[in-house]
Amino acid sequence: MGKAKGAHKIGESKIVNNKIPLNALITHFYEKAPAFRQRMERAGVVPADLNSVDDLYKLPILRKDDLIDLQRKEPPFGGMLAVEVADLRRVFQSPGPINEPGPKKADSGRWAAALDAAGFKPGQIVMNAFGYHMTPAGSSLENSLETIGCVVIPGGVGNQDQQIQMMASFGVTGYVGLPSYLKALLDRAEKAGQPLQLRRAFVLAEPLPASLRHELNDRHIAVFQGYGTAECGNLGFECREIDGWHIPEGVIVQICDINTGLPLQDGVTGEVVATLLSDHYAIIRFGVGDLSSVNAAPCRCGLTSKRLNGWQGRIGDAIKVRGMFLHPRQLAEMMSRFDEVAAYQAVVTRSGHRDELELRVIPTANAEADLLVQKISAAARQALKFNLSVAPVDKTLLPPKSPIIRDERSWD
């Protein structure tokens, strides 16, 4: 279905981002987003029961798999959209696959505060090396950079030689993207004898090991880390103190018990659960799957927001590779097409601060190994949006009950 029943046009909305009373937002979604209303009904609550942050526990946590199931039953947004599709600025698709709506709002991902804290200034020329193809990161960061007045080069991922040439030609001093990709650009520029003027970087979507931060700092680049998701945008960012991730405006971030879903006290580790204070999409009590804890102590930078104590692990089986989640279920669905594969396992390693993904397969007796490798590689690019190496292996390397994905990375 293209629109939610009774959906309003964004221009007619009286709800303003960052200023939405929680009960007004809940009531809005109850009336405009059919799937959210059904979720409330299953929980036995009505809008009057959800008046404050302390009441949110009454709703069960929503997860990525729930969004996938909802969107399969009722495409494109599973009854969670509270505006018409025609009123969106962009639509995206993240791995899962999960469709993501992009609203017609300035700084819709709310990254401007993070970029400001990282020292990005109006007029600064910035290389945006996040992907623009289908997924929201590139466009979201560009929108926020433009909000604070930066000039953006929409580089995306790839074409490194051209990116280096443009960075040198325009005197680019800022970078947003994966930290591993920043290192790759710098290494390539150094090898080519091309000096760059990069002095500031905002990175997210994959871990930033201390060793990589130090290496980038040694190259005279101040590096600041952000944290967020395709569904929620900005959930946390570093300031000049590099002491945790400030929780931004426009979202409620709770740390919840991984078994009960109940909010935990500050300082206790649990799952990051986000409620987005925007009226276009019913992301309420969304379980991100990451573990963290909250630091409520004042920050020396002067910002008064609470901070997340960084990334402390994940619940469930999904892992992040090169800034994108890889779901076991997603991999299993793709591999169900290949009768000539007796068993398989995806193995994630890391070399030179870059993630490597290898799919190990045990071909059946009558399979042509070379042809199978080609077919699976092509399918992975289409279904998973990952480039990976496919390696036929002996059955002794994949004992029964091996996990679908094995993460062998070290973040030292």
C-alpha cells in the first residue's frame, strides 16, 4: 500500500521535530499508522496509558526482524508510515531488506549537532564517503552537512583515485565516512605522492579501534566518532573530550534489560532502545541490538546531555561488516537457492583495519565448483549488497551445527 489510512500531508502537521509531547506523538501514530495501533492493541494499551518516558516500558520492544515481517506483509512500510509516500523526500532500502523513509525535513537524521561538536564549520569543503546507492547514510549526512553550511562532495564508496584528485584540487579539509575507508584513501594518496589537507573527520557505522584513531591523529586529523542506525539516525556522538557519545535531541534513548525489556539504571549495561521523536514513521521502543550503558555525569565540554559509554557488544546473531548489518536469516534466504551447496558459513576477519568477508561452502558431489563460486558471488552482490569471496572448502572445516556467521575479528 502506498499510504497509511488517513495519512496527513507533512505541511499540514502541527507536530514539530524535537518539540513533540510524547503522548501527542503516540496518539498521532495510533491514529495514522495501522501497524502501530495493532502493536498497542496487542499490548493492551491506549494512548492515554503512555504519557511519559517512564510509561514506554508498557510497549514490547520492536526489532529489525519485526520491521522485515511487517513490510513483507504490507509493503512498502508495513503500516508504520504516518504520512503518504508522496510526501517523503527519499526512500531507501537497507540490508534485511528494510525500506526506510526519508522525510522532508532539514537535518532529518539529526547529525548536525554531532558535526558541530566535531568542529565542522560553514563553508568547509567535505568529502562524504558514505554510500549513496539505496541506503540512507550518504544522503542523511549530506543533508546535515548542508544544514550547517558545509560544501559537500558526494563521493560515496569507490573511485578512490578520483576522490583523491578532487580532495587535493578543492582543498578538502573535512571527511565523513567509515574510518577504514579514510585510512584506505590516505594510504592511496600517500602512495601516489598526493598530499591532502584533511584535518577533521567524522566517522561511524563501524568500530574505531584506538590503534586506528591514533594512526589518523598522527596524520594530523582530528577524528570524532558517531553512533546511529538507518531507522533512527543519530543516537550518539563524541565531543572534543572524546569521553562517550552524547545523546542528541529528537530521540529518547533508553538502556533496557535484554531479557525483560525494562529500563535499567544509569551505568548498567543493557540494550540500546530508541524512540524517534519525529511524526513520519512509528519508531517507538526500537531495539537496536547494541549493548551500552549511560553516563549521566556532566561533560567537561559543557553539553548537558547524558552520554552512552560506547559500544559494549551486541545481542542476537546479526553483525556489522563494513558499516552494514549482515543477518543470518538474510544469508540463509539467499543460500536456499543453491541446491548444490551442502553447507556454508560466512567468516568475518579484519586485516589492515579493513573487514574481509568470506563465504565458505561445501559443494555437493555433482557441483561445478568454479561455476558455483561465480553464481554465489553474483547473488551476494544482488541479495546482500556485499562483495565477498566465495571459497569451496572440505567438509571437515564446517562441522555440524556450525554458526551461519563466524566473527573472527580483533579490535586491538
